[in-house]
Amino acid sequence: MGCLTMNDHVNPPENKRLRIINAATAVFSRKGFHNAKVEEIAEEADVGKGTVYEYFNSKKELFLEMILYTHDKYQDRLKQKLFEANTIEEMLKTLFEVTMQFLNQHKEMALILLADHPPADEETHRVLMEKEQQKVEEVSKMLDGAVDRKEIRPVNTDAAARVILGSLALTGSQIVFFENKSELDCKQLTQDVIDILLHGLEA
Amino acid sequence: MGCLTMNDHVNPPENKRLRIINAATAVFSRKGFHNAKVEEIAEEADVGKGTVYEYFNSKKELFLEMILYTHDKYQDRLKQKLFEANTIEEMLKTLFEVTMQFLNQHKEMALILLADHPPADEETHRVLMEKEQQKVEEVSKMLDGAVDRKEIRPVNTDAAARVILGSLALTGSQIVFFENKSELDCKQLTQDVIDILLHGLEA
Amino acid sequence: MGCLTMNDHVNPPENKRLRIINAATAVFSRKGFHNAKVEEIAEEADVGKGTVYEYFNSKKELFLEMILYTHDKYQDRLKQKLFEANTIEEMLKTLFEVTMQFLNQHKEMALILLADHPPADEETHRVLMEKEQQKVEEVSKMLDGAVDRKEIRPVNTDAAARVILGSLALTGSQIVFFENKSELDCKQLTQDVIDILLHGLEA
Amino acid sequence: MGCLTMNDHVNPPENKRLRIINAATAVFSRKGFHNAKVEEIAEEADVGKGTVYEYFNSKKELFLEMILYTHDKYQDRLKQKLFEANTIEEMLKTLFEVTMQFLNQHKEMALILLADHPPADEETHRVLMEKEQQKVEEVSKMLDGAVDRKEIRPVNTDAAARVILGSLALTGSQIVFFENKSELDCKQLTQDVIDILLHGLEA
DNA sequence: CATGAATGAGCGTTCATTCAT
DNA sequence: CATGAATGAACGCTCATTCAT
């Protein structure tokens, strides 16, 4: 767009910072934290290697900021959509749809967002764990609301949140890892998972 | 001890190979793939650094073999226990119990087994994906049996397998990451999860 | 203050150049040549980093100019004071006093002025050596005068200059490195050194 | 010599460690601490870059160990020779001769041994200061003995030690920096300096 | 087979210098 | 003249891998 040049003038530093974050997203996702080279990120962002260190103090910090940025983008989109959902089934559908859509758009990021293990160090790990725990709590609250509205049984909503997020993760990994699935299959899989979540396995 | 020396004589090579695998399990689990040093593994195995390369061609190969070995040990124990289970509920209970027990014993390994993204390279990633897919298929088969026995509804067993394994993973990560849970809480959480899996969320 | 602004108008470029030299003196003294950062000097001088390069072609050049400037300031003060001294003893006292006073005021600079080895490169080294040689020659001349006046024996004044300047350097380093000396001790040490220089060690 | 190969067998590690120390002496002396590259030291020692780190934890540590090693070598030779000296004049002659001889053989090292300022960091600086202080104290003791034997006046021996060591340093730097001096000039300069030290400047 | 000393490719980070504004 | 964002050459250090013994 023509306005890109304009943005360069309006907000040059943020613009460059964003370019680096986006490059980092791509490279870290392709290579993982340890195999990604700062130089490669700089190249992808079309800036000098030193410039990366003008905006971030270290590779680790860049990684963390990148995760947080992506995570927030995902959560914002999710919250906005969830606001429009009324029943628990609609909520689950929204949760799965938004997640799958996000994964399709950021296939590269998925491994990192889905996988919850320490990519770099104690500090990074701690932050990621907190984000994960937040997710569990948010879904838990969502379920509490549904219990109050008598939409679902008075189950242990903490346990239920884990069942839902776990299902979501493995369904998502399916999509990310095996690209040969048609969108139809994907929708069907989501539908079936939600059906099981709502009605259980038993006859 | 004297018997250690005896073992050295009875089966020196396999014994040493196993010592290295076990050391690798410990060190990789403590440090992760990239932060683990071959030298540290050698020390832990009480062999020379060069010896590691007598049994494994590279750090990557050692990592992969170690994962496979641990995975097999887990699956063997699981299969043996599942053999004794008759109903689907018993099976799920066994699946969760064996997994949690394993995680408690190999807390260190958990992050790597739970996390499903490439710790090293394409090849390793592929092998891990295959193992994961196998797991989905095995649970899927188990469910097919349950459907045949009319124990559970004729659901999409592929979807159901993902729901179960996903729930298992997130419940497990809870146990691994937050050590302050009592065993009681842990059992209760497992119980609640299985209840939701069997009977669903809906009222 | 208002007069600072006035100076800015009267002699802006020289003023800024001087501000940079003074900042360089402070920073180089605190950190040494290699650990001092041009950016830090710019900050201390309250100018932009680029501005430093308007007045000096490189970090090395700035360092050299700074040394020369400080050295000249020291020599000017020394010459002025030496003019008032009549006997060789008074001259030595003046030499020691002015030097010690200067060291106390520029403790930071001392290490660099005392140390006579290349802080940066060949060129800088050469210039510093020349300055040092000049010092030897000046003291030598001062001694020639004293010999002519029959104040001191007809010794090799070149050798004598080295004895004096060497004693000065080590006495000075004492003051710079060990700050816990009282001014009394300092004066006494100076007195004792001069006594030895004049009357020798022998009984 | 043929025995070099033999030494390789007798004491390989110490041999290599020594080769690195010697290479470090040469390179640090040529370039100074900050301009010396570890790789260059490794090349000079004819070992791989990594090998340097097998024997020393860091560039700084290597530098310090090199200084200590050279310093000790110098002091050992000095002590041994001083043992043979009886009068204070002989002692001073020995001190100057051994130092000058050492400087001629290790011209490269001289700048660092003579100059007493921090080449790298706080720790290194502290160690070098201690060594310097030791030297002052040793000379001081030597003088105390001479005072006891009524060889010299009861001067402040601390001050006298500084006069001597200072003269030594500046005389030495003369020799190191200006290579064009004949050995005769050198001996004469030394002789003149000692004369002044013993008999003073005054008529 | 076993060893561990030796190696060097590789990477994160720094900072003097430049130049568009 | 003044600026400071951008740059990339340079270097210390790590560690998987090799190979002589």
C-alpha cells in the first residue's frame, strides 16, 4: 500500500520494530529458538544485524516479545469473536474456529504456541507458563458462566478447561503438521471433537 | 558393587550403551536438547566423551534413540496394564494412571514427550510425529473396540482419540509443572476429566 | 546559567569542542581507552554522538588530543610555578608539589599520564613517547642550570632527570592508587624523596 | 633441540600450556591486551583456538597468568643474583643489571611490566598492584638491612625504595623504547644513575 | 574398544563510524 | 552544523566431533 511509505514517516521506529518482530516470528517458527540465527532474522527484516539490538537487548528478549505479541494478537481476536457467541456450543465452535484459522495463518508459529516447554531459559519458560495458565483460567471462567446458565452440568470446570484446551491443541497440531487435510475434513474433525466434548463418549 | 563388575563382563557393550542412554535421558531432561552437552552426558554415564560416539553417530542420533527407548518403555508398561482393563472407563483410568505415574517417575522427560515440536531437526521431528500419530491410532483402535462392544457411541474415533490424548497431555503438564499438587488433587482431577470425557459437558 | 548561554554565542564551536575534550578526559580516565564508548563521551558532553565526529576524526584522535590538552595544562601550570623557584631544592619541591596537586585533581587521568605504553596504536604511542622525552629533556636543562650555578655536582644530567622523574612517577602512583594516605603522609613522603635525591643514600 | 620431542612425551600438557603462555607473552606485548586476538595467540602457539580455552578460562585469565609467569621468572633470577651481592652498591648494580638484561630479552613484555595501569579489569589491576607493592616492600627491606649495617643513612626506606624503583623504570623504558643505544651507553647510564642514588645531587 | 586432548566452525553481541534529515 | 538511527566488521567463547594413542 502507498501508506507504507507514509507510515515510515509517521512512526519509523515502531515500524522497524514491527518488521523485526514479524521477521522473528517467521524465522523462529521455521527454525526454532536455538537454530534461528539473529543474522537471518535481520536479513528477513531487511535491516542490519546491529539494528536488531537497537530494539531488543538480546535474542532471548526478542523471542519473548515475539511470543507475547503473537499471543496477544490471537487472544484479542478470540475475545472479540467470543463476545458474539451465546451458547456454550457456539463458544466452543468459535474457540476452535478462531484457533484453527489462526493456526492456518501462522502455521509457522503454531509449534511454539502449542508446545509448552522451555525454549530458552527459566525466565522465558515462566512467562510462557503463566500465559498458558491464564488460558486455562479464562476457559474455566467461560465454563463457570455456562454452568450458572444451566447450559452444562456442574462439572469441575478446571478439569473441563483442560479437556477442551487439550483437545484443541491436538486437533490443531493435526492441522499444522499434516497439511494435506482438506478444509472439509478439518471442519468435520472440529465438529466431531465438539460433539464429544458436549455429549461424551458413552452410549 | 561386585555385581556391577559382573554385568560389565556379561554384557559390556549393551551395558555401556544403556548407561549412556540413561545418562542422556537424565541430562536432556534437565537441560533440553540444545543446552545439554555431550560431555556432561558422558560424565553422567561415567564413560569417556569419545565412547559416546562409539555407540551413537551424533548427539542428534543419541537424542532420538533416547526418546524412542523411553517411549517404548512407556508403551510397554501401558499395553501390559491395558490388557487387564475390560470396560472403556477402566481403560481410560489405566491410560491416565499409567501416564501420570510415568510422568511422576520421569518428570524430567515429560516436557520433551509432551511437547510435540522439533527439538533438533527435520528428521527427529518426523520420527516424533510418527510416534505421536501411532499413539492416536492406537487409542483410536481401542475406541473402535469399545464401539463394537456398544460400550460407547459410534463417534468419530479419530476425533475422540485426539480429545483423550489432548486432555491427557494438559492434565499431565499440570502435574509436571506445578509440583505442589497433592496426590489426592491429582487423582481427583483425573477422575473429573474422565467423567467429562465419558458423559460430556451438557446437562 | 545565563553566562553559559552567552558563551555558547560568543564561541560556540570551540566551546563545544572543549566540552567534548573535558567529557573525554572524564570518561577515558574512568574507563580507559578501550572500555570508553564514544556514546558515553557524547552523553557526558551533552552533545549528539555524531557531533563528536564533527570535531574529531576518530576515537583515537579524540584520545590523543585529550592527552595533549591535559598534558599542556599540566606543563603550563608547572612552568609558571617553576619560574618562582630559585634553588634546585625549591625546584624539586615545586615539581613534586605541582605534580601531586595535579594528580589529586585528575586522579582519573593519572594512570594514563603515568603509564607510558601504547593505549591504542603506534601513532599515539609515538606522540606520547615524544612528550615523555621532552619532559626528560626539560628537567635535564633545569639541572644543567643548577650545575652551572654550582648548586649541584656536575652529574650526568640526563641520568639525573630520569632518577627524578622516575621517583616522581612512583611517588605519584602511590598517591593515586592508595587513596587512604593522609595529606601529611604525602607531604612527608615527598620531603623524604627529595632529601634522598639531593643527599643520596650513603652515610 | 632434539629433546623438545622428548618433552612432548614426558609432559605434553604443561608443554602446550607453556607454548600458549609464551605465545601470549609475544602477542600481548606486541599488541597490548585489547588489540591482541585470541586466535592470533593460538596461531603463534601453533594450536587451535579452542585449545587455548582448554588451558585458560578466558582471555583475561590467560593475560594474568602470563604476567604472573613472567614476573616470577624475573624475580627468581633477581633474587638468585642479589644473594651474591654484599654491599648496597653491588645490590643496586645487580638490580639494574638483571632488570636491563631481562628487558633486553623480553623487550616485548617491558611495557606491561613497567606500566602499572589496568589492562583489563578490576581483578587484574588488583593483582598487578599487589605485585608492584611487593617489589617496593622487598627493596625497602633490602635497604633496611643496609641501614642496619650502617652502609647507608637512616633514611625513610619506603621513600628510598620508590626513588630506586622509579629510576629503574625510567632508565629501563629508555632502553626499551630507544633501541639505538649502545650497550656502553646503557652501562654508563646505569652507572650514573646509581652514583646519583648513592651520593645525591648536591655538591 | 576406550579415551580425552585438540580442533575450528559458528554465533551472539558490541560499538566505532556513517549519513540522511 | 547537529543529530542519532542504522550498520556490519570484528571478536570472544562454546561445544560437537575427530583421532592418535
